Amino acid sequence: MTLFDQVKDRLDLAFDPSDLETKYQFERDRRVRTDTDRQFIDIAETKEHEDKYHHDDPHMPVQHREAEAVELDFLIVGGGWVGMVAAARLKQSGYSNIRILDGAGDFGGVWYWNRYPGAQCDIQSYIYLPLLEETGYMPKERYSHAPEIFAYAQRLGRHFDLYDVARFHTWVSEMRWEENDSRWVVTTSRGDIYRSKYALVGTGSASRARLPDIPGLEDFTGETFHTSRWNYDFTGGGPSGGLQKLEDKRVAVIGTGASAVQVIPHIAASAKRTYVFQRTPSVIGERSNAPTDPDWFSSLKPGWQDALRQEFERALEGEPVTSPALQTEGFLEMSRNANKVISTVDPDGIVEDTLEEATVLADHMTMERLRSRVDHLVKSKERAEVLKPWYSYLCKRPTFHDEYLQAFNRPTVSLIDVADSKGVERITETGIVANGVEHDVDGIVFASGFEITSDFEKRMGIPIFGEEGKSLYEHWGAGMRTLHGIMSNGFPNLFIIGGLFTNTISPNYCTPIDGQVRHVVHLVDQLEERGALSAQPSEAAERDFMALQIDNATAASMRFGGTPETCTPGYYNQEGKALADRRDSRLETYPLGGEHYWKLLKKWRDAGNLAGLEVITEE
Ligand code: NDP
């Protein structure tokens, strides 16, 4: 008897798992393209695209400054969370001769650039915003909106005196290890030359926009922009909406991922006509935001943020939660369902496979409920069908919104399903062609995402050369090669944090960042104490860590990103590439989960012998 047969009556399950699997396969096949991740334009290929979608800053004019040539102890690339937390913790540890470089005009990383109406963080602010205990800041809401997050980044900058060491509107052109005197030489778009003992790259996972390579894109004569470079001159209004300049305009949105879900309700509320071009619908859970309860917040004891972050991580792996903040957390719906399934069966009958089967059932239960939510909120039955996601819960980043689905009840909003043509067909001088019909529009918003899982060089956008002039990307080849996801052989004194290697399958990007930064600061302290000139993982240590990642890649850890059978294409699965053709994503994560990873790093630090590192000292 299958687990489903055991629990279906007790849990009142009205679906048939094999029907769902067939439907998922059908929906996947409708969308998968032979050109997989080559369907997107590499914006670095033309200066015009690179400027418009990456370098140009719509938020702040670039101020003149003199180029500098400076010797440093620590150079940090990126002024988002990684760079800020690293600089803050390095300063706490007594390092002051540092620089933080960022192409933006201020701190904040994605929260500097992404100012589109409705932008909000889908992770609870209490576990997302870094260093809350150190700053004593109480987030206004459970899920913060972008302006508050950006302001908090600025607060962090002031709190830790980071503005003095930051150079904004500064793009790194190249990083090169100079073996003769063990320094990273870093050049920039502003003519700077930095020579630094240590370098840390924290350029984030969603920092380079990507555009679908739609025929005719260059012919369009109206306005176009990407969600991460919002054009308020065109739309009017601000981050909380009120886009009054759209009242006489027809606007197209290409994409229905996490950014589109937040922005579409605002466009729909203002524009004369809104055309949403949807290839794959997102999963839309309830947002249920709420103001922070000051009594609860002031009752939190020292160490609360780490504790809450760990509780969230454990809950994702199925452990029960005790904190009130996490009781109804949307990201935990699947874990709650898995626990429901497990608690329904006889404990003596639970074998290893039961947990895997329970996860699959929990996935179906979650998706069925979320599909029924679409029926509940969307008046037109036909539209509701188009808006239903038919895939496993973790095939795409789940989203949460309380007004998105209702936007499709407005008579001014058209939903255009482009799944059968595997994307928008064509762009003309005046509009967009889909399913053979041309829709004239005044502007196109590209909510088409970022280079998150594409080729390493494309994602990071910075040439990095280590010993003997070897490129980091050449070294990594078809999969990251690291010790602990942080350092690579042949690239001494270089730390890479966040973005690429998130080490746990956590939707909270900030938990691994802070843990890895603390690890790096400890390591640098140790190297300095030993009078080290440089350190890098040995080839063997790198190989052993990779073997650990590969050997332990369980079905559950590979579930994220999806199996070819159940997942529609997306950046989690390299746009639906067959497993054999994918870069080895097993090397971009730590398969045994966060708890295990933190214990591994702690054990390594406690041993105190810098195991696996080749350290060169001064004598
Ligand atoms: P995504 O990559 O998630 O979405 C891109 C969208 O563009 C998809 O809907 C995709 O469709 C669509 N698309 C691409 N090419 C075409 C085409 N040729 N024709 C039609 N549609 C097309 O990008 P987002 O910016 O939405 O989100 C990126 C990530 O940023 C999120 O997953 C999340 O991690 C993060 N984010 C986080 C937020 C937060 O709250 N913390 C908020 C916003 C973003 P298809 O799915 O079919 O490929």
C-alpha cells in the first residue's frame, strides 16, 4: 500500500498523484526550449545594453572623483549585504584599511537598484535584515518594503562607519593576483588601481539583468526598461504605486516571476491598458503582512536573530516551530503538510522512503491548495485556469501576494498566455505579437529576471585571474570547485561569498552570508596571527570537499531546481536543460543542510590547524 493510499481518506486528499505527474509533464513540455539558457541576451555583449540595463543609474547622478591608487588590507567587491556585513565584521575585528566598491550610487545592492512599485522582501524582516541586534533596529513590518530595506542598508553604513571606505559608481574591471608580492590588483571603471592583500567578492545572485532574445526587440519605438532599473519618468508615482503617468498609456509586462507579481497590481491599478505576457504562472501564496508588535520585539533576548534564523532553517527541514513569528510562515507550508502526512501514519511503518514520499505528497497538497486559491480569487474561470501553476512547489521561487491575482479581475488587464509559443513571439515598432495577434503598447516592462544560474562569468561579470594568470571561470569549468564554498585552489586570499554558493537550500539569502563572513573573518585573524602572506585550499582539499558535495547529494537536495519530469523550465533548473547537460549544481550547494554546514565550519575552526589550506608565511 502506498503512503498516499494510507493517508488519502484521513487527510481528505482529492487528487490523484499520477494524474498530477502526467499534467506536470504536459505543462513542462509546452514550455521547454531547445535553446534553454541561450534564449536570453547577454547584456554584456553590447555597450548599449550593458549601459542601459546595468551601468546607468536612474536613481542618482554620477559625481566626479579622482582615481585612486591605494594599498589595502582588504578589498570588497559589492556594497550589498555581503559587502556590508563583511566590512562591518572586519571593522569589529580591527581591520580598517579596507575599500568597498560598488557600481551603485549607495549601499543596498539589489535594494539600491530594485525600486519598482511594490518591491518587497518575501523573507521575514526579522531573519532577513542583517545585524538587527547590533543596530537595535525594529523593522516596521513582518515583510519589509524596499524603501525601508534600502534605508536600513544606509543605516548599517552609518552605524559601522562604512561610508568612508566605500567608493560608489565604481565598477570593477578586473581582478588579478600578483604572485611576486602576493597582492590582488584590482582596476575599476574610474581608473583606480587597488593593491590588496585580501579580496572578497560579494556581487550577489541577482545583480545582472537578463533579457529574452525576442525578434524585433531593437525595433520597438516606445519605452522599454527592466524592473531593476525602473523608469519613474515614464510611469510617474513611486515605490508605493500611484503611477499616474500611465493613465493614458498601454503597458506590456513580459514575465510573471517574483518581481512581476509585485509590480503588476500597481501597473494594473493605473494604466489605461495592461498586457501581461505569461509563459509560466507563479505560485502565489498569501502575504498576510503585519506591523511588528513592539512588545514582542522588545521581549527578544540577546542572540535572538541567530536563534530565529536557525529555527527557520530547521523548520524548512521539517522540524516544528515554536516562535510565534514563524507559525504561519508561507515558506513553511510544505513542511507543515509533510508533518501532517507523517503524523497520520503508524510510526512503526515509517521507513527511509516514507519521508521522501511524504515530501512529494506535501508538495501536491500545497500546490492543490494554492491552485484552489486562484479559483477563489479570479472571477473568470478561463483566466483562473491560465493562472494556475502546474509543477512542483520548488520548481520556481514561490511568491506571496494578496492583490496580484485580483488584478486579473480588472477589465483593463489582458492576460496573454505565451506557453505554447514558448515565449513572446515577436516585437514590432509599436507592439508585441503573441499567438499571431499584435498588441499595440506604449511601453514594455521586462520582468524577465537575472543571470542567477547561467555561466559563471556571465553571472559575476568580472574577469578574475589567479596564479599563473588562470581565469577563475576556467578553473571552475562545469561546476564550482571550492573548499567550503568560499575559497578556490590557485586563487590565494580570495573569498567568494553568497550568490553562487548558498550552501543550504535556504530561501533566506542572509543567513549563509553572515555565517560565511564570520568564518572568513576568523580565518583572516588566524592568518594574520601566523604572519601569513597568503593562503589557498590545496588541490586535495578542494577535491575532497567537492566529493563530499557530490556523494551526499540526496534526492531531497536535488529536488530544488527540479527533476526534468516535474519542473517547468526556469533559472533553478538552467531553463530545463537535461541533467546531463547542466553545470553541476551539486557543487553550488551544501547537500546536508545548513545545520550540518555550520557544524562542519565550526569543527574546522575549532581544530585550529587551518586544515586543507596551503599557507605561505613571511620567512
Ligand atoms: P524570474 O527569473 O523569476 O522571472 C522571469 C520571468 O520572465 C518568468 O516569468 C519567465 O517566464 C519570464 N520570461 C522570460 N523570458 C520570456 C519570454 N521570452 N517570454 C515570456 N516570458 C518570459 O525573475 P524575477 O525578477 O521575477 O525574480 C528573480 C528572483 O529575484 C526571484 O526568483 C527571487 O529569488 C528574487 N526576488 C526576490 C524578491 C523578494 O521578495 N525577496 C522579489 C523579487 C525578486 P518562465 O517562468 O516561463 O521562464
